[in-house]
Amino acid sequence: SARSGCRALIALRTATSVDEILGVIERPLADRDDMVSFVQRVRPWDRTISNSETLLVECKGSPNHLPAGLRQTQLTAMSTQKAITDVCLEKTGARPNIELQEPDWMLRMVFHRDGAQLSRRWTGRQGGHRRGYREDVVMHKAALRETTAAGVLLLAGLRAGENISFLDPMCGSGTLALEAAMIVANIPPGLLRAALSKSQTQAVPIQWRELLQEELAAARSEVHVPRGLDIRGSDANPSALSLARRCLAAIEGVVPEIRGKVTLEARSAGDATPPSRRTRVRRLICCNPPWGVRLGKGEADPEDEDADSGPPAEESWRELADLLRRHKGEAWVLTPNPDLAKVLPLQQKAVHKVDGGPRDTPSKGAFGLQWIGYGNPTPRGV
């Protein structure tokens, strides 16, 4: 239903997209004419897309599943757009415009072995991983995808409303710390997107935008910042921390209640203070240590993949090991190289394989990401 779509768009933390399926064909497409015929049967496009609205189509599919005439996906996307706008031109005398950045209709055609599916992407071209707090921030290439950060934190057991003392001692641009604050304070990603990113709401069908606003108001009323919430992030790199502070300021502008609950400071992991021991507060360290390439000193350069990282990865891991000895509690670490994690002094309690997508895959090395849990969880209610 439309309401379910709006709620999914607002609440889902780990989804990369929210798609409305418009049409499905359950047989392989024979050629381009067959594809055009399918697309034109999906909807009465002249009564679906107004001449004042814009359109963009993306096509995905393995060449092995496509006839020769459809294997160039960019040309196939253009043919799909033309198939739709031809109907509008014939019926109304005008074509909707093609918009490459923020279309009103973001359509996605996916081809597979047994047919194809045409969907409308409510999350727009940018994708559901974007929260909006990075909208005006040039992020570096080591930045963790927001959906990946939220996913591993949920695997670590973070839940809305719990009193927690949380530390990311190698926070970089702050993604783990910020996503932790959003989860515990019940701040849905869509609430930030609606306030900070025009493109994320423009892709929602016009007839459902009022309903979306109703659901946003309901979600805003359920935001609750626990009294004992303490989220801290630290990093030795001041340039990365500058990015984190700008992202935090964007969140605070939408949810002022979070002010004072998230602190970011410049210090190395070896100098970090472990989460405080307080009654009925969960103590937790989560971090994404260096994989071997990190930001260098000075300005953060998102195009510089070979920037000197300062301390080598091994030294950073030794600092983390020292911190965990002092912490003596629950910790979770994300790494593409399990061998690096062998220096940590705690016994592994859980290991999850993580598929973070291309942005979260290290540029060097063939390791998959692992989210490794250490130590005993702090007993709830103790």
C-alpha cells in the first residue's frame, strides 16, 4: 500500500532502495520491440506522467540474460524512456522531459533469466543509503556507507531507547557514532532526508506526498533521546573530525534534542577514555579500524586514495588492543582482514560476514568485510 511505502521510506535503516513494482513479464524478452511492447503495456503513460513531470530510466541486468539488441543497458534505458514518452506524445501532443539528477519519475528496469521487472524507485536516483546529513559535505573515500554502519550496529544489538555509553575510538567522519545515535534516539533516516535532501522526497509519487508528510509527523513524535545516552567519537585526524562535526550539526539542526548527547574529539585510540561504568548503562565500543589506507594530515581529499595515513594500520590496531584491555567489556570491530584482528586481547564471541557494496570494499586486498564481536555484553538492567 502507499502508506506502507511511505513508512518504509522513512523508517528503513539498511535498505538501499524502496521500489514500487509497476509491471512484470515472466518470460525472456525476445528483442527491443518486445521490450517496447512490454513497457507500453505496463501503464497508460499519458494518464500516469504529466507533461510537467520529469523522467529517467536506468536498466540493470547480466548480458547473459539479454538478447543481443538489449545488451547495451544505456541504449536500452534510452529506448525505454522513448517507449514511454512516445505514448505521451501520441496521446497528448507533448513529451515529458528527461531529468538526469532529480527526476520526478525514477524508473528502473531489471532484466533476469526468466523475464524483466519495471519499478518506480521512491528513493530516487541517489539511493536509500543517503540520510541527508552528508548533503553538503565532500566525504572521503574511506567513509563507511550509512546503511552498512546501521546494519552492523543492529547486528551488535543496538535498540531504540536503551541507555548506552558508546565509543568509536577511530570514528573518522563519524558514521558509526551518528548512526548509533539515530538508532538509540529512534531518529528514522527518512526524517533527516525529508529535511535535508530535496531529491529524496521529490521521487515520491505526487499523490502520496501528503500521506508522506503525515507519516513524517508521526515519526517525529516518536523520537526519544534516553536520559543516559552518551555517544562519543574520537579520531587522531582533525580533517576527518571536521567532516564528522558538520554531519552532526546537520542532524542537530533537524533534531535539537540530540545536542549534548554526541561528542566528537581529536585524540588517538590509545588516548581514548573507555565507556563510563554506570549503573543500568550498556558499555560498548564499536569501530572500523584502518584497512591500510586512511586520510592523511591536512585537508581531507576525497580523490586522494594514496594519502599517507599517519600511523600504519598495525599501530592503530595495537592502540585499539590497549584500549580494549582498559575497557574490559563488549566491543565490535569491522575489518576486511581477520589477521589484523588477532592482536586484540578479547575472545571473539561472534563473527558476521558483511556485504557493504562497492563503496565499502577495500581498494586493495581480496578480503570480505567481517563484523567481529568481543567480550561479554553488558547485562541489561544492571
